[in-house]
Amino acid sequence: YDAAKTLNANGYSKTGYTFTGWGTGPLDATPAYANQETVINLISQPGGTITLYALWAPSVYTITFDANGGTGAMSSQSIAYLSSASLRPNNYTMVGKTFRGWATTQANADAGIVSYSDGAVYTMSAPANQTLYAAWNSSSYAISFNPNASGVSGSMPPQNLPFGQTANLN
């Protein structure tokens, strides 16, 4: 009592959370003491006991957007652990392709397996930074046929071709 002492270093950990300090009650939102703070007389009478409670804040993790062959730029997005937010709108483009959505692995993106649509709500459920990969669909275009004369009989349906591929005309 009446002697300055340094609080012990925090020895606890909590997955997905950052230790913010020590509170004097289990429901405290703001720390009363920092980790390893030097203190004196935390209670009013010598010989007593005080309990300090570890306080925690969700850690913030980063989502990085990978163009997966596309062009353009997108800034990363930060989301706190176990929080949800709408993903940034896609800003990438790829010639001859349309954006399909976001995949959690490049292999899934290449296979067309999408986990999140453009602007979907994302919940940071893993305590780690994440990368989302753009998944692309091949664009196609239609060729219509015109008889270019009156009195012509018959018809031809349009022919769809994938962008960048070669095919014989109907």
C-alpha cells in the first residue's frame, strides 16, 4: 500500500479481438488502466483485493480485391471481426468478359464458383485478412441475318458467338 507498482502484463488472448486494457467491472466499455500501467492504491484500504477485468475490442481485418486478370483499381476494405458490411462495388473490367461476382479462392473464380455478388453483405467470420477474386463470364454477341431483298422466303435465327472465339456462320 502507498507504493507504486506496475500491473502484470496481460497474459490472456481472445481470437479475433484485441486487448484494450483493464476495467474495474465486467461490463466496462472504457479501460481504467493500460497494460503494465504503473499504479498506486487501487483501493481505499490496505490489505483489500481488487479484481481487474480484461477489456476486448473486435480486431479489424482487411478484404483485398483481386482483379483475376481484369484491369482497373479497387481499394481494400476494412471490417471488424464478426461485423458485416456491404462489399465495395466492383470496379474492375475485362475485355470480352462480364463480372460474375466474388470468389474466395482463385481456383473457384476460374471455375465460376461465386460466393458473393457485387455489393453483397460480407460478414468477417474468420479472424484474418481475406482476398476476394473476381469471377468472369465470357461475353457473347449475336449475329442477325438480313435477306436484304423483298420477296425472299425463309428465315434464319440469330447466331450467338462467345467474344474472342471463332466459329462458322450458320
